[in-house]
Amino acid sequence: MVDTARVGIEAFLLEDIEGPFEVEIPGGRFAGEAIPLTLEARDALGYVSTLDTFVRVAFPLRVGP
């Protein structure tokens, strides 16, 4: 979860998931800013585990002229 945005990946009984994923970051961020990110995993029985981490903005993306 970034801010209030939630993104889900359905793993259906897989033990490991890896690979790139994208999360849209709202505008107004500056280069080097740390953005909190919460990763959450839930198993078939409903047990939940979370990891709080962060990503850093490499450079702001400018859209338009």
C-alpha cells in the first residue's frame, strides 16, 4: 500500500512470488524522498504478515510541456 492505494497479486497456493511490480506514486514528490510502502501477504487460512519498507524517488516524472 502506498498512501491509500492498494494493489493486489493473486498467487493461489504459490509459496513464492517474485518479479517487478508497479505502483502509481502521486505527484508532488521530490528526488530522494522516501515513500513508505507496506507489503502484505495472506495465506489460505487467513493469516496475514506485513513488511513495512520504503522506496526512494529517483527523479520526478514530468507530464506535459
